[in-house]
Amino acid sequence: MVRKRRATLRDRLAATVWFDVVGIALVLATVVYTPLLYAWTHDVDVWQGWVIDIVGLTLPLVLLGAWLLAAHFGNVAEELAARRRRAEHDARAAELARATAWCTPDLFAAAVDRAIAALPADYVRELETRNVGITTDDIDAERPYALGLYRRFPDRAEIVLFRITIALYARSPAYLDAQVADTLLHEVGHAFGMTEADLNRYSIGNQPVDGAIRVRSLDDRAS
């Protein structure tokens, strides 16, 4: 078992947010010295030796209390942030598990095959001319939210469609084909030289602009 190193005073001072300490110290000083302020505003002589001694004794305590409170609030904030990250991680893991369960490799492969079969013939010819293959994977570890990816190599290129992330967005088998088709068209756009800004002018962009042009779905029939 690895024991966690206990923070030293130097570590705590280095981690201190002094702006917070000053703010808390002002609040504490206001509370502690309110009676003296009240007396002074009512023409009571508070500049006596014993009063100054009390202020001199309590001021370090006020500053120490402000530092301890700032450290405490900082620890609470860090703990809340850590809990939020854990909750987000657990929620993400649960979503991934559900998507993996219902979107099996065979179900996904069939949806991809249907999307490829529905591509216009000139798109297919252009992909073949550019030596662009279409393949699948579960998820991209480096880009865990990516639905698809267009990759270029010295002698070829490929479009990768990610099963689990596409399933996350589809949420159910009823919308799987539509999500696969949109993702495929998006990556085909990249294969044909379109940038993200170009694609965002259409409904298949990652962040379509207002009034984006709707791209005819692959399961639509040309009129």
C-alpha cells in the first residue's frame, strides 16, 4: 500500500489562494471589530492602550482564521469537483455499457452496409478513385466522442465509423441507420476535401449554422 504524503506547511502555503484569504479576513475583521467601530462612531475614545493591545492580539487570530477557512473552503471545492468528475465518469460508463449492449457488432455492421449501399453511384466511384476504404471500430481512445474519422495514409485513406459513440447518439435501434448515414456522409465530405466549416453549412455538420442546408438522407428516394 502506498501511503499518501501528508501536506507540509510549505505545501499548504504554496497552495493558498491569498485573494480568498484577504476577502475572508475582511469579513472576519468586520465581525470582530464591529463593537469598536460602533463605539468610535458614537464619539467613544477607542484609542486607548488596552484597546490597541486587544486589536494587536486578535488581528493575527483573524488572519489565521481567514487562512484556515480559505483552505477549508478550497478543500470542499476540490472535493465537490472530484465528486462531480466521478459522477460524470460513472454516467459516461453507464451510457457506454448500454450502447454496447444494444448495438451489437452485427447490428452495427448491417447498418453500415445499408448506408454504403445507399451512397450515390458517383460518390462510390469517387471514393474508389481516391482509394478511400470504409471500416468500423468500437471507439477512438484518443477522441472518445468522435462518431467517425477520416484518415489519410501515404498510399490510401479510410473512413472509420465508431460503433459505440454512434450508438450513444442514436440511443436506440430505431435511429441507428439515420445516425450511421449522417456520420458516413460527414466523413465522405472530408474525403472529398470539405472542411468542418464547409460541412457546417449543411445538416451533416458537427455544428450546423442557422438555416443549414438539409442533406438528402441516404434512405430517401430521389424524386
